[in-house]
Amino acid sequence: MSEQFREQGGAATMDPNAVMRWLTSQTVCQLIKPQRLTKQRLKIEKHRVAKGDQHIVEYFHQMDDGYSYLAAQVLQALCQRYDIELRCYLVTGPTGNNSVEPELLGQLSQYDANLIAPYYGLASPGANQLPDQQMIQRAQAILAAQSTADFAALVIDVNAALWAGDKAALNKLADQHGSVSVQQCLACVRAGNARRAKLKHYSGAMFYYGQEWYWGVDRLHYLEQRLSELGVDRDPSAAKLMPRLEVESGQHKDCGNLTLEVYPSLRSPYTAVAFDQTLKLAERTGVNLVVRPVLPMVMRGVPATREKGFYIFTDAAREAHSAGVPFGNFYDPIGDPVRRCYSLYPWACEQGMGNQLLSSFLSCAFAKGVNTNNDRGLKQVVEQAGLDWSVAKTVVGQTDWQALVEDNRQAMYSAGLWGVPSYQLLNSQGESVLAVWGQDRLWLVAREIERQLLLDADV
């Protein structure tokens, strides 16, 4: 229940006034307009040419981050394939209000990186414990002593030794390639953090080029496409180094043995991108779909910052565009609109229309610019879902949904997840065979469903 969580105010407010809701909505809409991005890119390129600068790509490496472990493996290939100048920085993980469940995030980054590495043809960080701080600092000191070219060449070996917990290997690398003092190392990391903050980001495994951010190997195909369009791809006929992995279902169909749990929320741009795709995947594969809605993060006490919010919306917009999902005409549904829709959810589920209600709400809020903070907007949501507004308006405001979404939140955390949308795939014994966070893991869910179906077929 949102009542059990404190109103945080600012970028994390759960109950903005009407003016603030409108301003936030307009700001986001302007931020993610495709025309704005096109103009911005043209301006940046014109400025670069006028100055005679190289195409400068900046990379921010976090030693104890599984996603950085993967991203670092493509640095040399990126420089060989594209005519760019690469600048590498050492950074720590998110801090302050950008840091949500840091221990869980570290564990998830390792688990998730292990899952996706084979699909990208990369080495995984392995199943050892997360690196300790002393070894992290030793690894940072080695990389801080290197030029960019040597950093890109050496970081793979340094990462491998660090994540294997191999102190002897790290010491050998330090002897061979040099390292800086503790004070110099700390200064180097502070400088990396400062540079990242100046560019308005907070996370590791990030690539930055021309006022746009690209997260790890998952988003590298966007950077590759941009560089290719600028004419700096040395092998334009070749496949991308890190291609987009599509949501593909196989030939097999389930007969009720597998259960896919999805945890969406109604103010999540990533949920808006993936929700209908998730419904379609479940229909194609025949898995038993269980939708377990939760409150938006700021309505359950999770902090947020403006820079994080803006990055998420811009990233979700390009993901939606890439997937062909309508997105961008946004009217912020945080607070009462979410509560009012959830108050209708048990009633909609009784009619077998719960998914239609959630889908309709997401479409209205993220693609159609409907103000869901009044009866007129909520009526549009309800009727678009195929439900009867004359009945719905007598149900709005009931509270039986609160225990449901709280139970869902606790179940999500029990699976080691906290963000939305999250997915958990269960086998016929109810055992978890996959638990992942993010719409960018729907492709992995699809592949795991097919793998499980193949295993069942062989039995």
C-alpha cells in the first residue's frame, strides 16, 4: 500500500499537484520527441566538424559490476571496427538517491551477466563471490596506470583475475604493466565519477557519445548504428558487434507445464514498452501467464532523481521505437491515477479482463497522452479495455487491491528482484528456472521457455 511509504517529494514525489503533473508530462514529451533527437544529432555533428574533433566515445567501467565485465570485452573490437577515439574512466556504482538496493544490484549484475554472456559470445564473470574492496582497489590501480589503448587491451585480464578472486594473478599483472598508488587510484576514480556526473549519469558499463548514453552490450547496437550512419564504420557490410537480440518464440508450445510470472507497474515506461509483448509471447508459447502488478517504485519508498528519470524515459523511447511500440505522448499517471486503476483491477480480473485493463491504462498514459487523473480519462481507459464504465465508476476507490499488490511486491523481492517489469519462469513443480529484471530480458525469457519445452520433449 502506498500509504505505508513516505512521500519523498521532488523527483520522487508520488502525489504531484495538477500543475506539476502537467509540467512533468510536457517536459518528458519534449525530451523524447524524435524530431528533437534528430536536430540535436545534426547540431552536434556540425559542431564536431567545425572543431575538427574525432568521434569521441567515453566508457565508464565499474570493477564490481557484471555488466561492465561484459562491456569491457568489446572495447578493442569497437576501436578496430569504428574510426573513433575511445576514452576510458574508472567509476564506482550508483550512490545517493540513484542507488537502489545496492547489494541486490551487485548480485543481479553477476547473475544476469552470466545468463546473457553466451548469447553475445562473451566470457561470463562466473559464480564466485562478488569481488572484495581490497582486490577492487588493486585492479583499479593497475588500470589507472594505463593509456586508453592499454586499458582496452588489459581490462579483460584484470577483470578475469578480479572476479576469479586470484590475487596472485592481479599482482603479476601489476608487476608486468605497472600500477598507481592508493592515493592516485582514488583520485582517478573520483575523476571518473565527476566526469560521469557532469554528463548526468550515475551507473557503470555506460558508453557516452554526442549527448546520448548507451548501457553495456544491451544498448551497444544503438551506438554502432549511429556511428555507422556517420560513416565511421570500417566494415559497414558486416554484422554489428553486439546486435539487438529479438524476442523470438520457437516451434514448441507448452501445455500448461510452465508458468511465467510478470511483475508490472502502471508508471513504468519499460513496462509500457514490454507489457503487450509479454502477453503475446505467453499466447504464442502457451505458458500459463500470471500477472502480478506492483506499485510504482516511488510509491513504495524507492528514491529517484531527475537525471535517472530522464535517462530512463529517453532509453525507453528508443526501445519502444525499435520494437514498434507506440510511445511518447505521455501524461504522468503517478499517484491517484495508479491507485484508482488498481482499485478496478480485482473487478476486471473477475471478468477475465485484468490484463486488458492494465494494457489500456499503459497505452493511454504513455502513448495517447490521456490525463488519467480524472473520471473522463479513467473512463477512456475502462472503455478502451472493453469494460463497462457505468459499473466501473461504482467500484473505483475500493481498497481490496492493496493487499494484492503488497503480496506481489514481497514475492518479487523473494525472487531477488525489485524493479519492473520483472519476470520469473516456473517449471511444472513450481520451481524457479529463471528470474530476471527488465523489458530487455524478454528475449531471454523467450529462449528459456523454448529450452524448457525442448527438455520436456526429450523426457
